Amino acid sequence: QVQLVESGGGLVQAGGSLTLSCAASGRTFSNYAMGWFRQAPGKERALVAAISWSGGSTYVADSVKGRFTISRDNAKNTVYLQMNSLKPEDTAVYYCAAVRDRSGSYYLNQRSYDYWGQGTQVTVSS
């Protein structure tokens, strides 16, 4: 089992920044590719960003490209989502997820992920 705990969410004005963290425990963190997803009210959960076990390969959704950055620190068992230039449409519950993989791949499909955090709310006011 892998336990994932997100933090760093909150209320921010449009144009502001937040950094989300996801702390993992229970298994060797570097054996897992990670992803950040978000779910806005009335919408399906969608991928925001994904990263391989080493951090050498990353993906960022077009909707946040140039504004959001995913990174990880395997020594700290933590994956991050740096969010800049936030917009009201970024308002959502943000989830991190883990899938066991050492191939160097990242995963775009949420069905690929085995473990999920409880989510952290991000609200961007206009």
C-alpha cells in the first residue's frame, strides 16, 4: 500500500501562485510514477500533470502548460505541483496519484493509477 497526502491548497486571487505537495509513505517512492489530477464541480476528474519515477520525463496538460510545473524529490518522498498565474477556471480539488513503474514512463490515464490521495481544494478568486 502507498499512502498519499496532499497539502498546500487554499484560496488565492487570480494571477497568484500556489505549490501543492504530495507526501508518500508505505512503499519505496522511487518505484512509482506520479500524477496530479483535478476535479472541478460538475466536471470529470482530469489529468493536470504526470512525472516518471526519476523525474526525467514529465507531461503537463495543454490547459496549464506554461503555468504549472510538476517535479519530485525522491529523497523526501514528495511530488510537487507549482502553479503560477492561476485563473478562476483552475478552481478544483487536486489529487495526486501513484502507479508502480520503473520504466521511465509517465501515465495519462487515471485508470492506470493504483493509489490516490484524499485531495486538496484550490480556489482561485477573480
